[in-house]
Amino acid sequence: MSQDNLIKLQCKECKRINYWSRKNKRKVERKIEVKKHCPWCKKHTVHKELKK
């Protein structure tokens, strides 16, 4: 697994990093926003991509 493709996903509400994911940086230029479950907020929130 290449380290270049890894991105962090941070919760917008509590600002904690909960997930790691991959993306193809050649095809996807914008920052990813995904709605995922946050264990700290205990609800589904928007998670946004951070710099590695």
C-alpha cells in the first residue's frame, strides 16, 4: 500500500481524526467530504480530508 494515496478524515464538529482513506490524486483534485459515524460525537457527521 502506497503512503502517497493515504488521506486523513477529520470530523467537522469535534475536530478529531477518526478515519484514514485512500484517493487517486490524479483524478480527484478537490478535498473529499464524507458523512461517517464519529465515535466521539456518537452520531453521523461530515468528515473532511486533511493534509497528511
